[in-house]
Amino acid sequence: MPQITVDYSATMAPAFDRAAFAQALHTAVVDIAAAKPEACKTLFRGADGTAFGYDDPEERRHAIVHVTLGLLAGRTEETKARLTEAVLELLREHVRGDGFVLHASAEVRDLDPSYRKYEG
């Protein structure tokens, strides 16, 4: 915990400093949600195919990024909202404007009680 997934349009990859974003995000999760630094894990998934409205995807005028943070239950709604706002601010800092409109979103969800992990 936390389990962090970042889904993003692959076309924005050159403009997205993923390493710096992950480091800053992990710091925010520790500061805001009282997670342990060594527990923070982020998986980046670049999507080759994304679409926005009726625009032609080949024009690549839009990029989409969505960050999902799965935390163990017990955080207040205020804490979750502060964390999602922090995520959006970090995206503003770590994605360069590169000729596309960025559509960014984030959510914090409680991990299911069945959540288990394995390290080996």
C-alpha cells in the first residue's frame, strides 16, 4: 500500500517526466496520507489508443492522464481530496505543454479488505 496506477496517452510520453512525478507523488502520499515511503509503488501504463470527443485521434491534439491511488481504508474524505488535488498539481508540474491539451484526473479509492501483497 499504496498501489498507484498512472494511465496516460503514449503520445505525451516525451513531455511527461515520469520519474520525477513518481518521486514527488510518493513524497505527497507520505506527507498527506501517512504512508510509509517504502510502501509506495507506482505503475505507469502508456496507452497507444486514446480518443477525446469527436476529434481525430491521429491529430494528437489531446492527451489523457488518470491517476488511481489505492490506499488501505481509514483515510478521511478530506485527506483523499487533498491527495487528489496534490496529484493534479504535480501533473501540472511534470508534464510540459507540448502542443496538446492535457486532460488530467485523479481518484483515491480504498483497497478491498481482501488486498494482500507478496514481496520476494
